[in-house]
Amino acid sequence: MTLIKSISGIRGTIGGKVGDNLTPVDAVKFASAYGTFLKSYGNKTSAKLKVVVGRDARISGPMIHNLVVNTLIGLGIDVIDLGLSTTPTVEIAVPLEKADGGIILTASHNPKQWNALKLLNEKGEFLSGADGAKILEIADAEAFDFSEVDDLGEITINDAYMDIHIDEVLDLPLVDAEAVAKRKFKVVVDGVNSSGGIIIPNLLEQMGVEVVKLYCEPNGHFPHNPEPLKEHLGDICKLVVEEKADFGIVVDPDVDRLAFISNDGEMFGEEYTLVAVADYVLSKTHGNTVSNMSSSRALRDITEKHNGSYQASAVGEVNVVELMKKTNAIIGGEGNGGIIYPESHYGRDSLVGVALFLTHLAALDVTVAELRAGYPQYYMSKNKIELTPQIDVDAILEGMTEKYKAENISTIDGVKIDFAENWVHLRKSNTEPIIRIYTEAKTQQEADELALRIIDEIKAVAGI
């Protein structure tokens, strides 16, 4: 597996050869590059640099964690070590600690053999493309200058931040824990045996919710593919019905993606996580929304219902955040279940999503299935084509652009073709060696058929 280096961070599979996988040598190299970048280009908040580090529960986490922390120490950088944590928890810790940056050790929704270094700036937000490019240049040049013995950094262990994060969420003006507690909700939680299995149940219990735990032991042995898609979630869908629960909650290993299971055991739809939460926020606060180009049209419809303005960004959290700031969006995110609520912070946060969703539901006299049925009905098909070195992705995208040049096309991020009744978005993934093919239509059959047609056309263009 090729080591993937991008503005999203450094990601790869554990083991193998240096430069081909995420080996201990690669972990040290890229931690060194990040620390060197902060020393050379970062916005220093104090005389001595400080970085927050946290990890999810995957098996390789402690190994990579120790390598990264001690590399930063070797560069003379102090480390606030959160230990087992979540991506949004590290993001809120960075500004609270007045740190110069943060590193989250997680491969997000990827299977257990993967790990990654996600890199943050002093605001607790993902690095810009330009800063990411500088770090890659530093890594390639191996231009590192480590500190002498009297100037080594120090480690401060702080394992309180998951509790601090919960407190921050409960203090949000639009979160009403008392109203939620009065409804006596019963919720099943699938924490995919990572840190979500700790923090989500704790949040729910503090909101007066009865919790049924499924796969909430943070041992890193993921019981199913950790991407929260329908085909991976049969166990929780069954358990929600068996327990007569009000709904189910699923998060990925680093807790920045959120999916709901309706009370009837059906998927609420990860695309509709953002739609439902935005519906609540927009009902209380007038404003604009942003999601990425691969996300459902339903958010646009809900935003316009509340007399707001919707815009679509290129895929990637950093791109969504940039457009949210530019348009003063009050809520945004990605259709993969990522909620970004600036009132809290500019990062995808499942805790914020859960608390706002529960408050929304507490005010309504409907089931979760009925809530879902009340939203605009769109259906998506998410597919991918595995890449090999012989496949010329740029040529494929150019060929598809030419083929559909009479349609409404955007090339901000890959190729998105907007037809009157449906759309297709083709792009090379930032995190895996694949081409993603997303389609959306007003029926599942239409979305699936459009996807199959486009896949056949791509294969014809690529000669595969």
C-alpha cells in the first residue's frame, strides 16, 4: 500500500517498507517535519512551542503515539498528551491550551491496519494546503535540527479533555439537556471499539438518556468495517429494534463522523445527519450553510426553507471551513455525517451533532423515522474504482468533462455534473488510492443506475 501524503495529513498501513507504508521511521520523519514547520513558519504563541497530541483506540495507536510525542520532545517542543481521545477533542484542546498546533493519531474511518497523523494549526483547525505542502517539502529534504539535551521538550499528561469537551458541548446555547432528559430517550450506541465508546455514552448519560452500549470497549479491535455505512451496521440496526430504542448512534473511530439509526432499524442516512441538525439550528438562528460538492441537495432545500443561502465547497474539511468563514455560515459540514458548528469550533464534531439532534428531537412529537420522512427525499449511490499506477486519473476526468460539456459542470474538485434531476461527482480521494463516484437522484434505483452507467463510461475512457 502506498503511503498517502496530502493536506489531510500522512496516512498509511502499519508495517512494510519505509516510504511505502506508515512505518516507525515514517512516523518519526513526518512528526519531525511538522515540528520543524512550526519552529520555522508557525505562529508562535509563547517562547517555547507547545503541541497537543491525542489518539484513537486503534491497535497501532500507542506505538505511533510514543514515536510522535518523543520526536516532538527531541525537537524541543513541549507536548500536552491527551492519550486516548477524539479528533474534535484535540481540536478544542489546542486553543484552550494556547498551543501552537496539534496532532491527532487516527486513520478516521479506515480499517485497523491503517493509521495516520492529522495535523492542526494553532486554532485547532486543519492546516491549509500551502502549509501542508511546506511540511511535505521539509519531510522530503529531511531538514531537521534536533535540540540539545538541556533544551528538550517536556510532556504534560492531561486525560481530562474528553470530560472538558462534553462540558463545552452541554454549555452551547442551543443544547437543552433538561428538555432531553424529560423525554427519557433510550439510545443504542455503536462505538466501533474506539474512543467514541467512552465519550458518546458519557455525553448521553449527562443528558439523561438511557444508553445501550454496543462495541464500546476501546480496544482497537473494530468489530466491523469502521466506516459508518449501511452495509457495515447490521448489528446496531437489529439491536435498536430489539431494545425498542428511540434511535441508534454510530460514530467512526475518531468520532468526527456521525450516523443515526431510526427507531424502525433503518438508516436515517449519514447525508441526513447534517440536514436534521441544520434544520434545528436554522430554526433558531437565521443564517447560511455550506457542505461539500459530494453532499446531498437536501441541505440546500432545508436552508432555502429557512430563507438562508447555501453554497458548496470542494471536498475536504479545510475547504468546507474556508467557505463557511467566507460566507458567515452558521452551520455546515460534509455529507459523510460530519457536523461543523462554529459556535463550538471549526471542526467536524459528533458530540455537537448528537447534542443538537437530541435537543431537536426533544422539541418534536415525532419518532426519528417520522422526522426523516419529513425531509426532502434524495437517494445516493457511493461507489469507487481502485486505482493502479497505470490509470491516468486526469485523463479520465478530462474525458468525462468533454463528454458532458453541454451539462452544468464544475471542476473545482474533480468533475461534478449537475443534471436537472440528479448529479454525479467524480474525484480522486485524498485519503485512499481510489476514484470516488457519488451520484444522487430522487430514487435509489435511479441513483444506482446512474452510477453504473458512469462507471462503465469511466472504464471505457480508461480502457480498463
